[in-house]
Amino acid sequence: YKGPCWCAKVKIPDELLAQIPPEAHNKACLCRDCVMAFHRKQNAGAKQKLLPGDFYFEGGLMVFTATYHLRRGWCCGSDCRHCPYAQAIATA
């Protein structure tokens, strides 16, 4: 056991789950790249409201916290410092 799967921390879209044949439900997985590509496409240009604790400034740059990323629900693939999805993938 290497810990929880990366997919336990993201919202898997119903549209993608519907593509899994019924006989494979709870037996098959969607790959991380497919899930993240779906989220990037669906959320292109969407703005997420910032809440207290979502970010801090370092050297004049805004750094997003893991809390922000988890609330967003998907990995943008930008190798963010506090990306909780990257940690889950590295331990898998």
C-alpha cells in the first residue's frame, strides 16, 4: 500500500465516468491525463474566487496553497509548488 490514489483527491466528471462500460464500474480506472485534460478544457478561462489562505506572496509572485488547488479540484500541469495532486502521483 503506497497511500491513497491521486484520483481520491480530484473530482471525476460524470461525463468521463459515463464512458466506462457498466461491467467495468469499480474495476477500471480513468488515466490522470484524461481527467486533467477534461478539466483544463472545461475550465479554460474560468476564474476561481480567491479566499483567505488560498495564496501568499513570495518575491513579488503569488503562490497558491494546497487548499486553493484542492478546492479547484484538478491539476493544471504547471508544476505548482503546493500541488497536492503532484504529491499523490509521486507516491503512486
